Amino acid sequence: DKVLVFTQFADTAQYLGRELTRRGVRDLAVVTNETSNPVDLARRFSPNTNGGLRPDETELRVLVATDVLAEGQNLQEAHIVVNYDLPWAIIRLIQRAGRVDRIGQHHDTITVYSFMPAEGVERIIRLRSRLFHRLKENQEILGTDETFFGEEAANKLRDLYTEKAGILDEDDKDEDID
């Protein structure tokens, strides 16, 4: 299966590329903002939806990328997305999954894996608590009648990150959103 791995930082992407290669993963490439032509690697990862392979190219099975590929790329030949780290903006998670959840996707199910920090790391960097604090600050700035940043949203955010089953199925308000 083809796997698309997202991480926020170029150093982390390079590290993952080295470690996966060292462990025997083949047909792998790393895309960061330092990559000379990310579109070429996107084409090699998903050639059927991006104009095909050139005669001297091989198809990629694993693509490790920063969010340089999170927008505007057709990568729907994959159906597995891995979020190695969690971005501050929730829309990034949606954009990352949206690279494979597109017209032309042939798999019935798209699987998205998200790594959460270990509890020991959470105590040190306090990612989840900082994220919820940021949501609370936004609520205070926007006013108490803004429900998007309220307690309900914080609970939905936590449920989304912990992959609670059916979390996206119960909200009828977003029926017009692709």
C-alpha cells in the first residue's frame, strides 16, 4: 500500500526518511520546502492522477512530506495518511487527509493515523493543554457567544485527536462541506 506521512518540520521529515530507509523501506522520497521540485515527487507517488511517470522515473510507495504538500496536490492513489506530529491548526489535518480523499480515489476507506505524544512527553511540552488553552483564549477574544471555540469544540478537538469513533458522523451542520 502507498503511505503518505506528514510532519511539520523539515528536520523531522529528513529523519523519518533516513530511519525508514535504514529499516528497509524502498521506493521512498522526502519532500520539504527545500525540495527542488515537489510536484515531480507528487507525480511519482501518484502517477495516474498527475500525468504519469517519465521514462527514467520509478514509482514511489512512501512519501514523507512537510505541509508543502498539504494543499493543492493530487495524491489519491494512496489511502493511508500518517500524521507524525500534530499541527496547531486543525485545518492542516483536514488538508492532509484531503490530499488522498479526492475524486479519483479507488479505495473504499481512507485510514488516517495520528501520533500523540507519550504521557511523559506531554508533561514536558504540554501540547494538548497548550492547544486547549489557545482555544480558550480565542473564545475570550471572539466573545462568549462564539460556540466554535467553546467547551464543545475543545471536546470535539480532543475526540478528533484521539480518533473517537463516529466523531464526524454526528454533526449535521457541515453537510455542505466536502
